[in-house]
Amino acid sequence: MSGAQAKAAVIAGCVGVIAEVRWLQEERLLLEFERTGELLVDLGSDQTSLHNPYNGGYYPVPLSLRQANQLMSTDPGCFRSIVQERLDSS
């Protein structure tokens, strides 16, 4: 999503934890904050590309990244159904 949320966190002078399905920067630091009770969340945002949810813009929770990618290529109709079910339940 071009890093807009991360840039906004820096500009606002707050701690930004930007997590995507493919990577999480500073996971160690995040886990340490959680362990010591210092993790306070004031605002949450996702970076889902809902303009293209059925072709990799959204990865539904029950599937791993590998499973989702495989299902998108082998059975896109099934993948679409799983995505739609998760979106409808949110």
C-alpha cells in the first residue's frame, strides 16, 4: 500500500506497527513490548487491497500464504468463495 501508514506514524511521532501477510518488521520488538505490558494500541488499520480481493489483494485467515496462492491458481472459484465468506463475516 505504498507505506502511507508507516509514513503517517513517523510524521505523527508515534510507534507504527505495520504488518502485512508477507512480512513483519521488528517482530522481536513487538513481542518484547507485549511481554512487558507496554503495547498500547490507539489506532488500528489494515492494508488490505480490497480493490482486488480475489487475486492476492486479500488473504483470508484460515489459509496460509502458500495455501492461498496455490488455491488462487488451482481453484480460483473456491478461493473466491472463501474470501467472500470472510469478508461477509467482518
